[in-house]
Amino acid sequence: MHIPDNYLSPATEAVLAAAMAPIWVWSARKVREELNQRQVSFVGMAAAFSFLLMMFNVPLPGGTTGHAVGGTLIACLLGPHAACLAVSVALGIQALLFGDGGVLAFGANCFNMAFVLPFVGHAVYRLICGNNPSEARRSVALFVGAYVGLNVAALVAAFEFGIQPLLFVDAAGRALYCPYPPAVSIPAMCIPHLLVAGVVEGVSTVAIYRFVARVAPDVVVDAATGRG
């Protein structure tokens, strides 16, 4: 799902980076208000986990990749605001040191994977969980939330690709950036995420959440506060 440089127009990248700026400020404020010192320290570990998870990616048509992210997992453990910061840090390190995702496209990648993914995934998880869920219901909520969050993020990225040849062309009508319209970009991005990456994201989210909740329940925001 990483978007390299030169696949989005500078205008698109600027808009998405500008959209992320207040989200980062808001997330940092919420983390300071809602998490204790132990939970805040765990955010760094969550960023490292997301970084490692995203390094195992598969190239997809259109110049991007498919992979799990761990955003919904972190959101369900520590809250979506912590997930936003953790995944953003992971994406920044990948872009600067490993060339995985463009530096200029950093805001766009964060919008997709550090904002859309964890907030959508967490919302779906909370919706399915309800109050005082059974262990089985929580596991279903974790899987579905992670699966939906990842695929919605992939759909948003596909839309960002798809609008490029519609909005940015040269005098001859040739695409200046990503050349694939939505009819190509959406299936290319969404099908692999629906069939493979989303399943991996869901399974890993359930397994790791249950492990952390068992060995360190005080770290989990829901467990610590008694919310379902």
C-alpha cells in the first residue's frame, strides 16, 4: 500500500500532508490525556512492530505494495490516536531509511495507513464488540475490524491513484503521474488486499491482541478502563 514518489501529483501530496498535520497534533494531545506512562512507552514498541510487519510486502500492479500494517491491532490495544502516531513513525523510518514509500508521499501514506486504517478498524471493532463482549465475539470483532480497516485504506489509496490521470495531464492528454484510472487502480489494489493482505491482518490482529491481553492486561486500554 506504500505509495512511491511521483505517482501522486504535488498538489495531491500537499493536500493529504496538510490534512495529516492537525490529525497528528490531535492524536498527540489525546495520547497525553488518555494513556498512562506504561502505555505510552508501549507505543514505541507498537511502532516497531508495525514497521516490521510492513516490511513483508508484495508488489502490486500500479507501483504500490500489499501488506499487513497492524494499525487496527494497535488501535484496539492503545486507542486509534496512539495507532496513528505509531504507524506514522514506522512509515517515516521506512521512507527515510529504506525507500519504502516516497518521502514526498509521506503524508498520503500516513493518511491511508495511519489515519483511515486504524480509525475505521477501531470503529468497526467497537461496533461489533458492544458492551461486555464474550471472548469469541471480541475475536470476531478484532478480525472484522482489522480486515475492513485495511481494505478501506487500500480503497482510499486506489482512489488517490485513480484520480491522477483524470486531473493531471499534459497538453497531449497524457497522464503526468499515475497513469491508471479508477477502473484499473481499484481492482489492482483491492483484490489482493481482499483476498490475502486483509486475512493476514485479521489473523495477526486476533492472535497478538489475545497474547498481549493475557500477558500484559494493564497495557490494553480497554482492559485497563473496563470498556468493552
